[in-house]
Amino acid sequence: MANIITNLKERRKEKKISQQELAQLVGVRRETIVHLENNRYNPSLEMALKIAEIFECHVEEIFQLNTKEN
């Protein structure tokens, strides 16, 4: 399970960017964006920074550490 939770899907929809468009901007496959949005994949630091740059915000505004015990 991922240790990072995200609101990437909401941010992406607010900006009216498709998963494919975001994937191309980040330089990854669309499936990677799907996994990120569903909290099934932890982004690398480089990927998280690229995504934050695309949305013109801080990384912490998109990705947060999941501190809840499962």
C-alpha cells in the first residue's frame, strides 16, 4: 500500500487536464497517473516536483504522507 495520499485527480479535473495530457507533461505512461490518483503508487521526488510545477503549487498541496495506521 502507498504511504502517500493525493488529491491529484481533483487538481487535474480542476485544470481540465486529461490523464493522458498530464502523463505526457510529466513524461510517464497514463497508467502511472491512474495509479497515483488511486493511491497505489508513491511518486519519486522528481515526479512529485514535476507535477507540482505543472499545477503551479507546492508538493504538499498535492501529496501528503499517510500517517494513519492500517
